[in-house]
Amino acid sequence: MNRPCPGCGGLFPEMTGPTHRYMESTAGCWAAYGAFLAESYTGETLGATGQLAVDAYAVQHPGRPSPQSIQSVAVHLMSLCLAFEKEVVPSRAIQAIRAAAGQKSRYFWLAPPASRGEVTIADLPPGPARDPADFVKRWASSAWSAWGAHHAVIRSWLPPAASGI
């Protein structure tokens, strides 16, 4: 029996297990995300598409208003903004996001969109022949687009250094 995730809306098998402490999801969704990261990204860094996967999952699972979730959604949306609007490579975006994280008092709760995106981790094609980079780009783009009503606010949160990246 499948159960919809309260975060992304994807359908996942009913199961018990761990979830993230402030990103709301089903155990099945959290397990699918963890398994995807474990099989697709190895080494010391996640690489370009790995960062997009982290960003997409975070903004599709915003949780409830709290200082941690507000900052998490803000920085992950800024990272997606840098990736899709400024075409900044993740290693450079991470520098800007670290600077932005130090200004957490500037951020406030953004009402999550009704749909968090047309593509979620539930849409990951099965099997080893899949292209994780292609999937993650579509997933992250979908997540970024879903927050379109807040794009102007998110751009205003970007640190000044981000414009010169």
C-alpha cells in the first residue's frame, strides 16, 4: 500500500523507519532519498547534481515554521536560484550560501506552494541504466519552478557577493 508524502506529495510504500527531524516526509520517501544519494554519489563531495538533489529534496520538504526550517528552505532556494538563474556552479554557490546562512535573521517563513513540483524523488526511474544527472536536473528545476511566487524574495536574500559569482 502506498502513502503520499506530506512534503513532496510522492507516493511511497507504507513503512516504518527514520525520517528527518524537521523536514516532514514519510519514512518511505526519506528511505528512497537516502538510497538514491548512497547509490548515485560517492566520494568526498556530491558534485554538481548532488547539490541540486539536496536542494530539491529540502525545498520539497519544508516542514513547519521554525528557525531551522526557515533557514534551510531559504538557503536551499537560494542555491537553486544561483544554479538556474545565474548558472553558478555548485562549488561557487556553496560559498555564497555559507555567507547567506550567517544572516539568518533576514529570512522569514515562505508559505510553501500547494504543489512542490511535478518531479519528486518518487519519480526516479528504476534500475541501474538511469542517468542520475538528467533526473536530478529535471527534479531540481521542477522544485525551483514550484516556488515561483517567492522568486523575487529569494533573489533579494542572495548575498551581495552572489551577483559577482
